[in-house]
Amino acid sequence: MINDDQMGENDNIDFPKQQSQKYSWGYYDEEEEVNNLMAGLNPKGVKEKALIESLKKILDKLKMKKAKIVSNANEEEKNEESKEPIHEDE
């Protein structure tokens, strides 16, 4: 690594824009987003191939978990509807 004091006046180094930006974490919450990520990875790269394989393994688990959440939400909604008082016309 070159320190600032080691650089001469005529030394021009183009630093990537990313170094000056702050990083933040994010996540994918849609299956299509994960599929797009996998499609953008190079399966010939060792690390990228490993990531693709890992994503494939957990994608089914994520689908099942999401389906379970939706199912539970639907079940709770049905339970709430059945608790509503029935109004009889007098």
C-alpha cells in the first residue's frame, strides 16, 4: 500500500468511487431478486459458483418459510373474522 507521503507530485492514482461512499447492508425479500442475483453471477468463478450453490440450497427453505408466514397470516385473519360479533336484524 502506498502512503500519501510516498506519492510524488506526478503520481496519479484513480481510486474507485466506492472508497469514498458509505456502505450499508440490505437484503432480498423477493424470489425474483434472488434469481436475478444468481443469474448475474459467473458460475465459472470459484467463489461465485459456491455462492450460487448456497443460494440454490437455501432458496427452497426461504420459499417454504415465506409460504408458512403467508399461511399463518391468512389463518389469523380467518380467526379474527370468526370473532366478530354477528349482528341480527331486529
